[in-house]
Amino acid sequence: MTLGPLVRRATVLAALLALAAPGAAAPAAPKLRLVVVAGAPASSAAVRQLADALATSVDRRLAATKGAPRLEWVHRPSGEIAGPAGVLEAIEDGLADIGLVPLLDEAKRLPLQSVVWAAPFGPVGCRAQAQIQDELHAGQPAMREAWAAAGQTYLASAVVDSLNLLTKRRLAHPGDLAGLRLVARAPVARWFDGTGVTVLALTGRQARASIGDGLAGGILAETTYIRSFDLQAKASNLTRLDFSAMPVAVLAISTKRLDALPPAVAAALREAAGDYAKAVADLHCQRAGEDREAMRLGLREPTRAERTAWAAALAPVARDCAKAIVARGLTADKVLGAYMAALRARNLPEPRAWDRP
């Protein structure tokens, strides 16, 4: 008789007894894998904080929760799974669990989320804008439904510091805009209807070359963006109108994946999303102040009355934008009203009541 089967049975029995013994370590549970995709490069503040703030905050919460599983984070910045215009679809198609969805690249599918871009002179504080976006998503069903249509759930917003004008020539009043060729994001073009401004949608590197060559007279962008592309080397006049801190992306998660997660993990993700939004907001607003000081620009800070005059000089873009979206059967008028109400509830300066005639 061979001893092989007896030896194998003894080995198995010994292993079982060892596991049952008092104080024996249980086998480590497999980690839950979460794939996080972004359309921006790994060097951007919002993408860095996916690891530094979001993942760290979730892991800390789970470590303090008895019996909670551990996570394996797989970060995929721009180009690895999707570019800026493909993040929403990457989550929708199951290629990623969580993503940083650029709002302006998804304006057709998320039109209500872009209403704020039609209402300049909003909050200057980055945290305030992030909180307002949370409130809008909580209080406006149509905004949540847009994410649901893509099989996703809103978690938080990534906000950049306030947009300002950097130009080659000094701007003293709104009339100085006439004839200016200005680099800006596409939605901003609507702000300047009737002012004589031509808006150019260019990348940061293209903007630097165009301003340097005289093809553009300046840029409307956040201070951190201006400094990151060294645009102050090509134009030296900063008119600090503080058009608004703006949401540029949303942290979203696959609803199917969220519903399948253990309750402790789902709760940790929702809570940590707030930490992520605060970290991104604080980084941008703090850096903006540091960058303004470092760039040593010719800085002009208009008075409140002058800022109101600049707001009055712009087209009624918010109401026009809301009407166009309402014509598609969406409640943009309610979103705009809720946005303005949130500003008023915080007693923030209101150079123009965009929701009123």
C-alpha cells in the first residue's frame, strides 16, 4: 500500500487544525480592486489628489472600521484608458469604476452641469463653489438624472481658482475689450457677445505662442493655469475681475459598482469624496495667491462698482443659455435659480442677477 494518500490526508488535517487553533491568523481576504480613470495628465492637481486625498482618505476610514475590506487602487490618468472626452464613456462601458469627468468635454450629455459656466461673477472661493455644486446635485433631480443616464453617480466636484484677464494692454473699463482677440474656454465666448471680443479656443501652449506672436491679445483663465504655462512672460497686465471659481470636472462612480460594494466601502467613498473636493479646491485657491505674487504682474483690482459695470457690459448669457436648454426639455431655469439662490444664501457679492430680467 502506498503512503501518498495517507500523507496528503494528514497534511490537510494538520492545516485545518492549525487554522482552528486559538490565536491562529486567518487567511488575508482578497483586496477589492477599484480602477480610477482621468482625462487629465497625472501632473494636474485634480488628478494627483485622486491618490493623495481620495484613496488615502478611503483607506484611512476603512482601516478604522472593524472587518472592512482593503482596496487595491489602480490609477489610470489621461491616455491610459481614455482622453478628456472619453472618461464618461469609459465608466459607462465598464472600463473603469471611478472617474474624473471633464464637464466642458461632456456639455452635450451634461448640459445642466454647464449652466454655471453661463453665469460669471460667481463665488471667488473654491470651496464655496464645490459646496454649491454638491447642493445643486442634491437638490436638482434633473442633474442627478443626467448621471443616471450614463449609469453613474455624482460624488464631488473639482473646482479651479477664479478666472481673470491677462492681457498685453491694460484694461481700464469694459470698452477696452473692443477688438481684443482673447484665448478662453469655448463656453466663455458667449459672455462677450456684442463687446467686440473674438474668443479663440486654444491649448495652453498654443495660447503662449499666439500671445507671443501677437495673434491673441490675452487670455481669460485661472491664475494657476496662467502660471503653469508661463503666460505672464507674454502678457503682463492682470485685471483681477474674479469672474468666478469654476467646476471643471466631476468625480463620478459607476452606480452598478457602487451598489455592489460592501456598505462600509460605499460609505467611505462618499465621505472621502468631500475630502477630495476640499483638497483640490484648497490647492487651487492657495496656489493662485502664491502665483499672483510670484509673477509680479501689473495688477489691477477693480472696485465693487467697477466689477458691477463689467458684469452689466456682458450679454445676458445665463438666461439665454437656460432658455436654450429648457427648449430641450430640461430644467435649466431651475438650476440657474438654485445657483443664484445659493450665492445669495452665502451673502456673496452679486454684480449681476443672472436669473432676473
